[in-house]
Amino acid sequence: MSESSVVSQLPDEKLKLEGGNDSASPFDSSVVVDAAAEESISLVDNENPYNWSTKKRWLITTVFCLMNFAVSIGASIFTPGIGFISYSFGVSTVVATLGLSFYVLGFSMGPLLFAPMSEVYGRRIVYIPTWLLFCVFQIGCATAQNIETLLICRFFVGMFGSPSLTVAGGSMSDIWLPNELGPPLGLFTMTAFLGPVAGPIVGGFIVEYIKNSAPWRWSFWVQLILSGVLAPNLIWLPETYATTLLEKKAKALGRPLPGGGRKAQSKVFKVAIWRPLEMLVFEPVVILVSVYISFLFGILYLYFGAYPLIFQGSYHFTSGYSGLAFLGIGIGVILSFPTGALSNIIYIRLKKDRRTYPEGRLPMAIVAAVIVPGSIFWFAWSGGRNGVHWIVPVLSGVPFGWSMVVLFISQISFLAEGYLEYSASVIAANTIMRSLFSMAFPLFGPTMYRAMTPEWAGSLLGFIAIAFMPIPWLFFKYGKWLRRNSRFPTKQELEEREREREAAGLEA
């Protein structure tokens, strides 16, 4: 459909956010409940998530960040124990590595269901059952008696954990205006990257210091403890999706929405289910950004196999200390957070008096795109070479971690603002793509490094990164034109087109 959102596909809905921030709101949010009388229901004052106190919004953001960390650390926390898993179940290392691949495969499947559900039924109804099931299947991983059980449970842990990576991104857009979104989204993204970086460190010391035949099981128990500690937050975590809040208000006032309400719109849900895949196929902006980000994620996940190969094989590190080599990437990730504040300042200056300006999110991405290839070549030609101290390849992770997160934040912000009403679907589409890359890279990475040598395997990745360098600049220059020809125009874009048609008619 060419309408502006799931919301606009209902015939009589008009959006208008009211309250203290209405002048800054990027889109509307009120629903006409009685078309004949042209009466509307609006979110006013604290009913509008944009008008919640800064303290409350930061508390919600912090919870989402911690949930994000708990999910993302699970992808890599068991990787130092892959050798023990292989021994425990009598399978090859490649088969044991499937535990990582199945986890991120779950990341790619979950958004197909949960992201559109959140846009039709609301965010909260998605978070509660999925987080509880996320915890339950971790118990299955920790107690698995065969590789088949482990792989199946890993898939479902990833699937039910995926809303904390995708739907939570939509929730961030629900409570922060575009000119406020930079720092919260930066923190959210930082935790998404710190999780996989922290995983090998925690998992490495678990398998090194727990003295039994299956120390890898404690990797899952640790993740379960972290997830369980966060579970009580589901009790107070509020609904943030404006359309769901409007529906509840209409119901409380005894004024039903047109067509029986959102839950009667099965057609809308079916459209929303397919939207992330449709955007990956037909939306050039979403395709290119998703492929670029997915490539960077793929490299990060490939390093889960490459780092032990270099630091244990060439520098003779133990499992625990090999995991500490990821601190270089971790430092880069942390340094990206203040960069997010700088990016927000640049964005505000470029945006000026415009309601939104997605291209204003990209200047720092242009810089980061140049740094990524250099960091990859640095690691490729320093790791494990005779006479090169181990700190040199570790330090290569600092610019890689920084540029990777800056590119992710900038381009995801660009997509979320460019497709306002579709933010959850856009993030879901991106998550699907990057999960598929992250699933595949660990499987062929170690083999590629052994066959091509670390130097040339890394160089191949560096040359591909060079090919991706122009993407942020191209979107900065031509992004508006591409969005004007989108199959998924936002309400704001449709209004601008209508004004231009009216102006052209007056001139004629």
C-alpha cells in the first residue's frame, strides 16, 4: 500500500499529538472516533508519551538498554565454550558453532512477527510474553542433553529476545522527539554492541575457572540470572505506542474506533506482517543501509572466531584473556557515545526550522565510513605477525568499534526519521538482514582465515568495506529524492506532496 502507515490505512483516522510538545511533533496522533460528528480524541498532557517527564523517559530508556544488553550478550557468551560443547555432544566445531548461528537466526525470524504486532496491537503486549519465554528457553539451553535440544532452544531464545532489539527501537521513537532522539538512541545502540563484545570476556572466564566437564552450561545460567533480574520491570513498563493509547482512551470513553477498532483490522495486520520483507525488497534506501550495517555486524561476529585464532594461536592467550582482546572494540563502542551527542548538535544545526531532516543524521557516518576499512586492514596486517606486540591488533579494535557504532546509529536514525510511522518495521527489516549476515559469518570465518591466511582474509573484508564507503555520502546528497519516490511515504511526505500539487495548481 502507498498510504503513510498502518494507522492511516484505517479510513477515518487523523493524527495529532497535543500537549506541551505539539509544535515540535513530527507527526499527528488523534483519532476521529465519530466520523459523522467529526469529533476526535487526542492524547493531551501526560497521556502523550512525548510529554512524559525527562526522568521517566530516561528510566524507560535505561530499562530498554539493559534488556538489549541481556539479549545481545547471549549471542556470544557461549562462544568460548564451543570446544567443550563439541566434546560434550560428540559433534564437530562447526556444528557446535551453529548455537551462535541459530541464536541470530531467531533474531531474524522474531521481527517478522513481533514488529508488526507492536504496530497493530501495541508495544507492551509484545514485551511481556516474549521476555518470559526468552527466560524459559534459556533453561532449556542450560540443561540440554543433546545438540538438537541446544540448537532448538538457542533459536527460540533469540526469537523471543528479538523484540528488545527491534520493537524497543520503535518505543524509543514513541517517547523521544527527533531532535531529542540522538543521545537515547546512542545509548541504546551502545549497549547492543557492548553485549556481543562482553560475551567472549564473560564466557571466556567461565570456561576457564569453572572446573567441570561442561562449564559452558554456566554461560546460559548467567544470562538467565541477568534476564530474571530485569523481568520485574515488565510490571510497570508503560505502553508507548500512540495509536494503542488512543484506542484505549476511546474505549474508556465508550466511543469505538471506526471499523471496530484496530484489533478487528486483520487485513492491516497481514499487511504489517509482510512490510519488513517488502521494504527489504523494494526500498533501495532500506536495502543499502541494511546490507552495509549487516556487513559490519558480520565482521564483528566473524571476529568471535578470528580473535581466538590470533590471540590463542599466535600469542598463546588463555580463553579468558583471549576474550579480553575484545576490550579494544569495547573501548571504541564506549567512545561512540559522546560522538552521538556531537552528531545530535550537527543534526539540529542542519535541520534548522524543518520538522524533520533525516539526512542531517549522516555527517558523522561519512567520516566513520572512511575509518572502517583502515581499522580492518590494521587488524589484518598486525595480528599474529612475528615481532608485533599483541596490543597492536587489540588497539585496531578501537577505531573499528567506534566507526561501526557511529555508522549504525547514524544510519538507523536516518531510516527511523525518514520512515517515521514505519520505524518498527524499518528496524525489523534491518535486524532481519544483519541477523542473517551474523549467522553466516562465524560459520565460514575461521575456515577463510586458515585458507587465505589472516592477512588476506582481513584484506578481502577491507576491500569490501572500501566499496561501501560512498553510501552515507550518497544518501546525504540524494536521500530526499529517494524518499520522495518511496513506496512507503510518511504522512508528512504525503502532506508535502499535496501542498506542492496545490501550489502547482495555483500557478497554472
